[in-house]
Amino acid sequence: MTAAPAIYARGLRKRYGDVPALDGFDLEVPAGTIHGLLGPNGAGKSTAVRALATLIDLDAGEAMVAGHDVGTQSRAVRQRIGLIGQSPAVDEMLGGRQNLVMFGRLFGLSASDARRRADELLEVFELTDAAARAVADYSGGMRRRLDIAVGLILTPAVLFLDEPTTGLDPRARNEVWETVREIATAGTTVLLTTQYLDEADQLAANISVMNHGQIIAEGSPDLLKSHIGGDRITVTLAQRTPLDHAIDVMRRALAADPTDVDAESRSLTFEIDTTAGGLASLVRALDTAAITPEDLVLRRPTLDEVFLHLTDAGSAR
């Protein structure tokens, strides 16, 4: 028997005046996974999160979060979710422990339970040594980890993370990434909206790309990358190597024409379907032809390329 998804949405619609923020939005997120929600500004990501978190009413459609109907069981949904927005919610004048205890009390915990939960979360997020320090003295990564800890006080079944690393430096981003992975490992389902495509690539098992209030593509990062072709091999030739001869050798080895020829830099780019086989065939052919390249680079399509390809196509409709 297949387990019910942690997040289920079908045909969600929401208009603000004449503008459709959600226009037939569909989504399914399996329990215990990290799911990325990508899209350009104005695509409807924040509206989708706010609707699923019961913060706004929908005009049409059905949605279930953590086994409860968003429209008719909103209180039960709110008891089972956490929501971390882009702006920190913690009080910077208070210490880390004081913030967690305060929010625990606001969430309905007894004083003793709030203190116990605060200590647990401080240890999990490696903030125990800074527990008494004012949050104003925390680094960006520490503040964001504390903010996420607040969202986990009641151990939510589903956690909505809205661009959790905006404005953080690379070290702080890595700290937050590790925290998000640990949350999912512990069993919480995470819906992550982000403008950093490498973040989605690093964290999400599956990604949905939004545009104009709809999901326009969905799948694992590797599957989405396959939408715009295979891997790319770029070979840079020495000045003494005849360009036409090298193109002919590589064309026969890869059974494909180059997708790009830059005569000035003397670089040739080919698209291949299978990384190992294509690269091995090319290296053997170059060696047989006594061609020694100055540089040879193999790379996969990036999520940036996928994002631009999909959203540009969607914008043209």
C-alpha cells in the first residue's frame, strides 16, 4: 500500500484582482523528503506556500497537508507544520535559549517542557555554547539555524522553508544546508523555495519548476537536466592543430556535429548521451590522430540552464 503524500495539491487557483497568482497548481511531495519549488519572481511560489500553510484562502482546488484538508481542517494543519519565512522571527535582544523558551510557551508548551525542548534544539543545532548570548551577536548562519529551530519546536510533520539562505555567506549557507538535511533525515518533510539553484541541486530529491502559477516541469535534478540534452565535452586545441581536421576526427568518434565552434579560442563543444562511453571514444580517437588537446572539460547541464530553458519557454506562451 502506497503511503499518502505529505503534501498534495490539485488544481489550486488564487487570483488577486485580475492577476492569477495560482492557475491550476498541482503538487505531490512524499513524506520524509526535501522537495524544491523553483520559479522566477512572480511565478507564484510564495502564494503556493501561503496557501498550503493555511495563511490565505484558495479560490478553487483541493490541498492536503500532513493528512488534513487545508480548507476544512486548517487548525489541524497548523498544528502539524512549521513555516520559516525569509525574515528572521527571533528577538535579537534575547539570548538563543530565551527565544526558544518564549516561542515554546507561545506554542502552548508548559514552562518546563519549553525549557526542555529549548535545550534539545540548542544541542541539535550546535548552539548550546551560545545559548545565553544575545542573538544580535550571532553570525548569519547561527541566526538562521536558531530561526529554523523555532520552526521545529513542535516537531512538525511538514516544514515550509521560504528561501532560507538569502543573504548568507557560503559558510553560513553550508551550515543551513546541513541542518535541512538532518531535519529530513529525522522524518520531517521539507518544502523548500529558493532562488539559489545550486541549493535545490544540493538538497532536493525532487524539484518542481513554477511559472505563471503552474508547475511546468517536475522531477529529480538529473531528470530535469536531461530535458536540455546530454553531457557536454569541450575540447580546446593547440594553435598547431588544424581545426577542420580535429572537427572531423571528433565528429566521427562521437557520431555528432559540434554544438559550438569558437575559432578564436579554438574550442569545440559536443553533446553526448553517455558520459563514460563518449569520453572514452573521444580520447581514443584523439590519441589515434595524434591530437593532444590543451584542455578537455566534461560537464553536465546545470540547473541554471534548465531553469532558464524552462522558464523562457513558459514566458513565451
